Amino acid sequence: MKGKVAVLVAALCPLVLSAQTPGPAANPVSDTVRDLLARHSKNLVASAELMPADKYGYHPTPAQMTFGQLIVHIVQTNEFLCSAIGGTVRMPPEKPVETDSKDVLVAAIKTSFEHCTDVLTKVNDAQLGDAIAMGPQKLVRANLMITIATDWADHYSTAASYLRLNGILPPTAQPRR
């Protein structure tokens, strides 16, 4: 009897487990970009908050952006690419500028990520192939979404390096509370 029960349990386990496995996601690409947005916005905003105000002019070499320029670049990139993803291409804002106060730059980066969140909430995978006019060329929405996601990773890498070079642990290296 025990042998029969063991065989029955062994036969039913895959059925029970497969019933608990969710089906394919309706929007795997868009959902992934939204997940990346949540992670990178948290880390980039935290980086902007961690860097002391007097270090916003810091850059490791003359050829590199200052930390303030990096924050402005992130704001401009977010505003430009997320607007395009939303179907409305607009030029990056002229404000903020790198010489603005830390408070202004932190507020600007938060606002730019709120804009991206608003836009990406409305995107689904059926729209990935839509062509977006970018000046004389057209790019598909998927291209813009992948570009912004890789930019966030690149920008966080730079911000984390700048923080470490100033003796500050970046957000992802902070001890868990």
C-alpha cells in the first residue's frame, strides 16, 4: 500500500506544481522595463541624495562629467526618451543646470523618474513595434525602452563610482537594515 501511495504522490506532484506556475506574462518586455525603472530610479535618486552638496562639482578627471552634470544628464535623458516612448518627442529641458543646488537637482531627478513611471505604466508589448519619429529617423518603441534601461544601468555605474571615490558606499552596497 505504501508503495502505491508513493507512486501516486510522485505522479501527482508535477501536476500540482504546474497548476501553481503562472502562465506566460502578457507584457514581459514592458514589465521588465518597469521593474528596471523601479530598481534604477531608487538607486539613482538615492545616489543623488547620498552625494554631499559640496561634491556635486566632483569629477575624477577633467574629461568626465561632474556629479552635477551627471544628474542633469539623467534628468534630460529621462525626459527626452520617456516622452518619446510615450509617443511625444520633446527636447530635453534646459533646466536644471549643473550649478543648481543639490536640492534642486534631487527634486529634478525625482520628477524625471515620476515622468518615466507615468509613461511606462501605459505601455504594453503590443506597442513595442510602433515607430516613433526622432527627427529624420524613426525608431521603434522597443529600441527606446531598451536604450533608456541600459542608460539607467550605465548612469548608476557612474554615480556609484563617483560615490566610492568620495568614500561613500553606493545604495546597492549599503548594509541592509
